[in-house]
Amino acid sequence: MEKKDLYNAIWKRKSVRKYLDKQIEKSKVDAVRESISSLNEISGLTMEFIEDGGSFRSVLALMFKNVRSVIVLKGKTDDPYLYEKCGYYGEQIVLEATVLGLGTCWVMAFNKKCDSLKGADETVACTITVGYGAEGMSESTKVPLAPHRKTRSISDFLNGNTKVPEWVTSAMKAVQFAPSARNSQKVRFDHADGKLSAKIPDGRMNMIDLGIAKFHFELAAGGVFELGSPGEFRKN
């Protein structure tokens, strides 16, 4: 999928907790599975799409309505960047699902319910619900003047000891729209002496948030972050 399509999806995506009791078409299921397979090969993760959540659906019913399918984000337990990778590549899947007209929501709980879906040397980092949102999807692909939910200002996210280039400030708008656990938005970007890096306090869920925020920034700015906290950004 084109990066410009994923970038446009940033402004359409919203967390969906109420779904239609409607099966996802095979063509879209195949597209999601193909993407997961490709990203697993790139990342070393073992993410998996579960079309029928089975018993897991009854647990999710405590927080969601009509969840049929989930994406399990998992990988090797000894991968030091497991949680950041799950955030980074999981958000790519979320935005691709958005392009397909599907709703999603990050779920940072109930991981033990997925134990039967992982190998002995694997860990489930989190899951993503996926399906047709009961309220539909927005058609806008334009950068809005303000986020559609409560968020921090760009100055809260970004520190610097030198003048920050406009392209950095512009890319931070995409970071404002990055989902995070409990909407905590703990990721911080530092621009010092011409170098940009991203960091976050230690914690497994925090590292997922870091990966998500890095992916949003990369889509907007063009370039790549190194793994870890802090991780330095290299612009294309």
C-alpha cells in the first residue's frame, strides 16, 4: 500500500469500540493477512489475524460490541524491541485497515487470553480489534486544523535547543493523532544540534506507544528512526 494512502489514513482513523455484526469480505481479509505476512518477514514478529475471535470475543464483550476479528501482535520473547516493533508495525496494519474502510482499536489488556495462540518462545504484546464500525468512517483526508480528540500541544511533545525546522513541526501534527494507552501521549521528541530523536519512559506499553508515534512521524516527514529510546531519526 502506498505511503501517501497510509498518511491520509492518519486523519480518518479513530478508535472503534462498537462494531456491526458483519463479516469482513474475503478480499479484505486476504489483504490484511498478506500485509501481516509481509511485515512479519521484515520485522521478525509473528503477528496473526484471527478472523473469528471465538472465546476471546466473550472477554472483549466487556469493553466492545460485536467484535468478530482480532489481530494478535506477538513475537519472540527474547527480542529486546518486541513491544516497540509491535507498536510500529501494528499501527501500519491499523492504517491499512482504515484505507480498506475497516475500524480498529488497540487493546492493551487480555493478553493471557491469547496464550493458546503463541509458541513457547513467544510473547503476546497486545491485540487490535478490527471490523466495520457501527458509526462508519470519516471521508476526510485533509490535515485538520485541530485533532478530533483531546491531545497535547506540539510544544508538549517537542523540545529543542535550536530553531526547529518547519518540516519537523509539520510532522508533529501526525504524532498528535497517534493512539496511545489511555491517551497518555508520553512520547517526547528532542531536536538538538540539528539532530532529532524520540524517547519515552520505560515500560512495555510505553514502548508500544513509542513505535506508533515513530511510525506516524516517519509517514509525515519521510525517513526512519533507529529502534530504542531514545532513537535517532534519519531523514531521507
